[in-house]
Amino acid sequence: MTQTLAPRPRTAHRIHPAWWVAAVSFVVLIGAAGFRATPGVFIEPLHDEFGWSRGGISFAISVNLLLYGLTAPFAAALMDRYGIRRVVACALVLISAGSGLTVFMTSQWQLVLCWGFLVGLGAGSMALAFAATVANRWFVARRGLVTGILTAGGAAGNLVFLPLVALLVEGPGWRAAALAVSLTALAVVPLVLWFLRDRPEDLGTRPYGAGEDYVTPPPPAVNAAKRALSSLAAAARTRVFWLLAGTFAICGASTNGLIGTHFVPGAHDHGMAIPVAASLLALIGVFDLVGTVFSGWLTDRYDPRLLLAVYYALRGLSLLLLPMLFAESLQPPMLFFVIFYGLDWVATVPPTIALCREHFGADGAVVFGWVLASHQLGAALVASGAGAIRDVTGSYDLAWMSAGVLCALAALMVMAIRRPRSEEQGRRIASTTV
């Protein structure tokens, strides 16, 4: 049943509750990103202690990345059905458990279980579909900007955790690092339970930017799994979905799968110390904050297809140049690469979410969950494949070059996406909230 909220008197200088929800969501995403920031730092210590191959360790990372993506659309639907707070709190507990239990492992299958399955399921439940749900539900105006800010939460997680994790690995060891991440994720749970709210109506208000004629959307009439699958079935009949899924798979392959997983061991192959390489990866996170928020601002103003084409083309060029930039010490060209790659890292997310919202309306967040699944499928394949390339060839060069070519292909694919049939249709769809 829908309802129209009665007008509320405005209070001078009152901060809309939507901004507080966005702030807590940002902190949650920082906590969720903590464990996902560690895989590249753990590869060498696990290889040295247990003798596991880099390809085998990368397989556990691949399972994590794949489940991260496959869980996202169901989590978005579960948030509609059972509320954001319940889903996010349970997800944080899963991440904490998966990270903490790794300290007891003695076999590689246990790494896959803890690192791959538990953390993958938990992180997937708070994936970018969570950011899309919060932005769509709590904001009518400034959606692109808020999406960019929330997406940057993952980058902030890298910034906060990665240098600390690297220092712990070099000092007390990787077990101390895993426990630190576990406790941090668990510490975020009270914030979620105390401050996060599911919908604006829970506080007797409207989404930020909604007019007095705003009508509360009805709760979903079907269960979460059925809605997720029916949304996929409907979206899969469109050309737009496959173009978005294909380009986002390449996005995942070139970020989480390749750079996020293998940059640190790749730099270490050229003599760079692990803490230095990890600090460079964290620096990517610093500039990711700037790039993603700026991309959200641009998405509110420009054609998201054009933005994506530029992002992918420049990313591909930088990857083609990367093999020439590695050295034992930090050189200016590598610093330039880190700055640029940070600005471009997840700048693709706000325009991709905008295109999902434009073309799929009220199901946009759930459909984006499936597009994100393709992102993580690409990441999983490349995370495992790049590790295998390193084991076979003794170098990551082929992996860097192949990813660069794929990014160039993504730039061409995104321009094949058509805009909504009319400007009026576009405005109508864009104004729909989940």
C-alpha cells in the first residue's frame, strides 16, 4: 500500500536524515573493504609459509570475488524485503568470522572456505548494490554524487587498512593482520544497528530532494530470490544489459582481479619491498576517493556512456604502459600511473548505476547487482588467470597487456548502448526510486 507523507515544516539549517544514513553507509563500506584490501599482501607470506602456489592462493581470491558478485543481486532484493540494517549487520559478522578463522588454517581448502566463501558472501551482501540501494531509496536529488561518495568508501577501506596490514604482515605476521581486519569489521556492527535506518518513512520524512507529491513505493510483493531472478530474466532480454555486463566484467578484471590482487606481488618481482608496493596500492585508494566522487558529480551532468568510454580507454592505455614502469624503487612514472589509476579505479560505477536506473527503473539496483556479478566474474577469472600466468611464465607482463586490450574493447562496447527512447522517458525512469 502506498502512502503520501504529509508536509513537514522545514527547520532552518536542518541536516536531512538522508545525509546521516549516507555517512553511516560510508563507514560500513570502509569496514567491509578492510579484508578485501589484503589479498595481494597475503600471497607471498602464504606462499612462503605453506608452499602453496600463487595460482592456488589466487583461486581462493577468485572464489571470494565471484561470490562477492553473485551475492549482490540477492542482497539488494533482501534489503528491500527485510531491511538494510539486518542484512548489513549479518554481512559484517560473516566477514569478521571469515577473516578471524584464517589464523587457524593449515590446508588450502580452509583458505578457500574462510577467505573465499565466508568473506565473499559477507562482502557481496554489502557490495556496490548496497550503495545503489541507499542512493536510490534515500535520495532523489544528488543521486550521482552520493553514489560516488559511497563507492569511494571501498577506496577509503584500502587507504585505511592496506598500509597497516602490510606493516603487520612484515612485523607480527599475516595472522595478526587477519585478526586486525576481523575485529575492525565486527566493530562496525553497533554503528549499523544504532544509526542505520531502512527507509525515509521510518523517520517520517521523504527522500532528499523529493517534492510534497512524493509517494512512498509499495514493499516488494515477491520474495527476494524470486525478485532477483525475475529482474535478471527481464533484463537479460535487452541488449543494454549484456553491454553493461560485458564492460563491467572488463572493469572488474582490470581492477579487483588484476591490480588489486597482483600489483603487490608484481612489484615485488622487480625488487620492490612489499610495504612500499602496498603503500602504492593504498595511494590508488586515496585518488580513488577523489576520482569516484568527481565521477558521481559528472554523472549528474553528462552522458554516462561518454564518461565510461573515456574511463575505459585511458585505463587500457595505462595498463599497456605498466610493464615498463616497475623498478626496485619508486620512480616518477610509476607514481603518475598510481595517481591516474586511482582516479579511474571505480569511476565507472556512478555512470554504470545511472544507466541501470535509466533503462531498468525501479529494478535498477537489483539489475545493477547482476551487472556487478559480471564485474566480479571478470575479476575472479583474471585473479586466478594472472596467478597462473605468473607461475608458468615467471612474469605478469602478459596479464597487464591483455587487460589493456580488453579495456580498449570496453570503450567501444559502451558507446553501442542506446539512450532511452525519448528524453521524457529518460526523465521518468530516472525519477523512479527503489
